[in-house]
Amino acid sequence: MKIKIQREELVEYDVASLKGSTLLEVLNFIKTKVDPTLTYSSGCRSSVCGSCAMRVNEKEVLACTYKVQEGDVIEPLKNVPVIRDLVVNMDKALEFNVKSKAWINKSEITPDVPQEAEKLNEIQSDCILCGSCYSACPVYAVNPEFKGPFSLTRVYKYVSDVRDADAKEKIDTIQNTGIWDCTLCNECTMVCPQDISSKADIEKLRMKSTQYGYMDPNFGNFGGGLSF
């Protein structure tokens, strides 16, 4: 069984003895037994930390869960700078959390409503920071200032939290290069290892935005009515 890994160029490795192994096991074998210069990231080995996210055959996966197949082509994530081999720099993507103010601003009086805790648990907050959604996002590919599915999902989490003192502040930050720029293609959801639907969160953020008087700016680009 042979696979190819994108480094400075595509490099082929014979890993016939590791059929049925995870990609992370194969990478560990290559690094320790074949080529110690191979560089990649890993952490928990339990699909919790997200650090081993990469692309296999043009689809985002976690190396610790993906089972290697004959002819697989392994590449680093897209839309982020490559540091070396399969290691990428996520700093800019993570900076969008700051631009989106994706944190909680606690009110002076925290509501004592136990039923809200159960509601919050239903909000998609299980992100493991793998960056797969950024890599798969076609909007981010052409607009590096797009705040992206990861940050927008976090914003939805916090504007839905009754303990947050200023949801409007967050809604204000995501109007430009944010929720209205998303094409709702659902690519982010399909590659998320946690099954988080960023598309659904963005749709809900659009509804919340209308409650604060915002509307899709693209409506103004449509034709000027009927002609008779």
C-alpha cells in the first residue's frame, strides 16, 4: 500500500505493513522508521484536541481517526499558511475570534435560571479548534477577511447565553465580512469532526440580526422592481 504526502513536493511512501491503521499511526511510523524529517502535528490521539487536522484526497479529516487507504494523498489544511509539511499556522484564523468579540460579557446580575443551562448545552459549543471548517470554506478561500464559520459559531453561542450583557455588540461586529458573506454552502458542516452545523448557526445569527434592525445588504443589489 502506497500513499503520497505533500511536502515541498509530493513524496510517496510504501506503508504496506500498516494496512488498516489510522493516518496518525502511519505518520508516526514514517517519522520513526523511514523519514525523521517529516513534520506534522498531533496531541490527544482521541479526536479531542483537533491538532492533527489535515486533508486526505481533498477532504478535511483528523489523522487520529482516519483509516489509511491505498493511493491516499495527504496535504495540509487549505487557506492557512503552511509552516512545514503538514503543519499550518492558525493564528490569523483564531484572530477572528477577537474581531468578532467571541467571548461572554457577563452581566452584573447573573440570571438564576437552571433551565437555561440545559438550553445552553444544546448550543453547538463542542468545537475542538481543528480548523477544518476554515480549510473547507470557499468564501474564506477568496476573502481572507471573512470571519468564517468557527468564529461565527462561537458568536452564536455567546449571543444566545442569557448571562451575556451585550449581545448587540457582538451582532454589530459580524455584519461586515461576516454572516451575510456566507454562501450557506454547508461545506463547513460536512467536514466538522464534531458535527457542528455552522450553517445553521449563521442562519440563526441572521435572524437575530434582523431583530436589531439589520438586513442582508445584498438585497440592495437586486433589480429595481417590475417594468410594464
